[in-house]
Amino acid sequence: MAEHIHINASTKTEKYKQLYPQVKALLEGEKDLIANMANICSALKYGMDFFWVGFYLVKDNELVLGPFQGTVACTRIAKGKGVCGKAWELNDIIIVDDVDQFPEHIACSALSKSEIVIPVRDKNKNIIAIFDIDSDQYSSFDRTDEEWLRKIVELL
Ligand code: SME
């Protein structure tokens, strides 16, 4: 197993291109979902320098905080609440350029300015978790992030 994630690129696409095979290698041979989620969080937090990276797990019809890297976060989110609960309800990826403009956004940190939220599905397409990445800059996320982050969660 590699001990470090190495990124040596200036553009977002190049960073993801370098990161993806390293994350793939990191997860290879490990079947435990929580262990793999934890390593994805670390790889993205430190490889891409995001403010907060974490998973919320679907448990008893609620989202419960799972593996994450970053500042402390709220532990439970109801379906339809916040960006995470809305992505779960809509069964779709949500990109928020300015969290203050998103109705019902749940502010775990005042430093968080923009956000991308990606549903994680099992083999039967049921949502088992929500992957949430926060930035301390406005409008950090776009279709490039969506494309690569979707590929990364599909490794789970
Ligand atoms: N902002 C999220 C809550 C989770 S924190 O960002 C870590 C939301 O609105 O669902």
C-alpha cells in the first residue's frame, strides 16, 4: 500500500488524473466499506486540499456521520434537509456555488462556502451513503469534480 498520495499538477483535471489511480490502488484488496471511505476522505482532503471531505451513512432512514477529514460536523441529517438530505431525496448529485443561497443548507462550519454532494449507491442502485465535499471558496465545484468524484465513489 502506498504511504502517501502524490499530486504534482496545476489544473484540476490533471490533479484528478493523478489522484484517481492512486485511490484505486489504495482500495484494491480491501473490501471493508468504512476503511475504504476513510482512505478516500484522506486522499481527497490532502491530495486536493479540500476544506472538508466526508461520508454520511444511511441508517434507519436518516443520514449519520461516517468517516470524514476536517473540522467536527453535525452527526445526523434527515431526508430532504440540508444539501446532503436533499441529494438523498432527489437521488442526484448537487453542486452549490454559494451555500448561503441554498435554502436549508446546514452550516457545520461558517468557513464552508461551496459544496458538492454525491450519492453512493450499492449494486442494486440503492443509496447507502452521501459523499459530501466542502470548500472554503465560493464556486469551487463543477462538472469536472462531478465526473471524477463519481468515478471515485464507484470504486467503493
Ligand atoms: N452542509 C451539509 C451538512 C454537512 S457539513 O457540510 C459537513 C448540508 O447542508 O447537508
